[in-house]
Amino acid sequence: MEFVTYEQDGYVGIITINRPKALNALNSAVLEELDATFKAVDLDTTRCLILTGAGEKSFVAGADIGEMSTLTKAEGEAFGKKGNDVFRAIETFPIPVIAAVNGFALGGGCEISMSCDIRICSENAVFGQPEVGLGITPGFGGTQRLARLVGAGMAKQLIYTARNIKADEAYRIGLVNAVYPLEELLPAAKKMAAGIAANAPIAVRNCKKAINDGLQVDMDQAIVIEEKLFGDCFETEDQKAGMGNFLEKDKEKKLKVVPFQNK
Ligand code: CAA
């Protein structure tokens, strides 16, 4: 891979978008490599992913403006679909994905962070959807996910004004869960990922699916989705070990990582 690196750290996989000369901007090649990287993750040995950008300045500075500048209407729509397909695959990826936003997260950069389950960022992070200043709409899910994450009113204000916001404001409006000094960001992401990975993996996956799928439907249907995924956890080794440890009051055993198994 030229633009994406993958590192395995125990049960945690770290995916880094590595095109620092262009502040990690997303061109077609980066999108294709990202897609291939996610598809290649070994789900038997990986329980949580971290997505970050190379360098100390930028997470992702957006979709590649040079590549987009000459597109026709049909090509523009196809480019939007290309990004949307990859981002939707991240959003629905079976295991949690934490975005460690280490600098600029503009346009497609803000959008890819929003397709992750959890966003944390460095103090130098800058978020925004500057597209209307470029004569286009956000095209990799920004009009949809920003409104769902921070509410329609705030999303409309940010998108219509194309105003960038700093880390503290992103935290205040709920776009990120926490802000760290830059050097502490990746360690914090790894600590969170390891904490997630220490929990029962089938249960964590089912929680992600329940939340994601439940948000697409009304509450009556949503609780049925939860009931099925809750029921699906029973009879698994994870459930037997997790509850058995509690009932045996065995603190040592309780701390043990429940081994992954499919059923
Ligand atoms: N596309 C292509 N190249 C980009 C880029 C992008 N989105 N963002 C930065 N770069 C390139 C620059 O062209 C520059 O390349 P050269 O050295 O070859 O000239 C290099 O990265 C460094 O950038 P700057 O010199 O501009 O760095 P800076 O520190 O002065 O400014 C910045 C940083 C404020 C992030 C500025 O680069 C910038 O505004 N970038 C564009 C941000 C943007 O508008 N993103 C949204 C894109 S549209 C989109 O994403 C649509 C969608 O929803 C799908």
C-alpha cells in the first residue's frame, strides 16, 4: 500500500492514512487502499480499530480538490458514491472504530471521522465542512452524519457558513468525546481500544449493531433489534465465562480477557 499503513497491537489494529504531502487528502487511490485495508482486517484476532492520520498537522484535509476540480456531474456523483461506500463500510464494520483526529479534519476528513464509532482529538484539531466555499455540498456523508451527531440546527450552521471549529468547540457541541495534547492522543486511543478489546467481543459487536441498526428505525422496531442481539449473546462462551466469573466472585478470573469464539 502506498497511502495506508496497518499495524497490529494485540487485539487492536491501527490504520493510518499516510499521504502527508497533501495533508492526507483523500484521492481515489487513498479511498481504494482504505477499502482494501478494512476488508483485510482479521476479525478473529482484532477487536477494535483506531483510524488516524500520518504526521502532526493533519488527520485528513478533505477529499482531493485537485482530483475533483475537473469532474463532470456524473463523475462527481460517482466520486461521492466511492467515498460513501467506503465510509459506510467503516460505519457498519463489525468491530468498533475509534477516530484519533490528530489535526485538520476538514470536508471528507470530518466526514470519515463521523463514520467511526467514537471520535477523540488532539488540541490542534480543526473540524469543518468547507465545501460550500468550493462550490459543492459535502459529498461523503457530511450532510447526513453531522446533523445526526450534533443536531440539524448546528449542522446547518456549520455547513452553510463553512466555518471551521477548533477542538474545544468540537468537544462542546459533542462532535468529539475528548481532547488531548497531541502526544497523548494515540496513547489515549490505544488505552480506550484495549479497554474495549478486553470485553466480551461478541457482546461488543452486538452492541454496535444494535445501536446502529436501532437508530435507523422507530423505537418499537428498535427494541426488537436489541432483543434479538441480546438473545444472540446467550449460550456463548463469552456469556458463560462473563457471568460465571461474576457469580464465583473470582476477581482474578473476572479480569481475564474472555477468549474470542464465534458461537
Ligand atoms: N486536496 C488536495 N490537496 C490538499 C488538500 C485537499 N483537500 N488539502 C491540502 N492539500 C495540499 C495542498 O495543496 C498543499 O500541497 P502543495 O504543497 O503541493 O501545494 C499541501 O496539502 C499542504 O497544504 P497547505 O499548503 O494549504 O497547508 P496550510 O497549512 O497552509 O493549510 C489547510 C492547511 C487549511 C488544511 C489547507 O490545506 C486547506 O484549506 N485545505 C483544503 C481543505 C478543504 O477545503 N477540504 C474539503 C475538501 S472538499 C471535500 O472534502 C468534499 C467532500 O465532502 C467529499
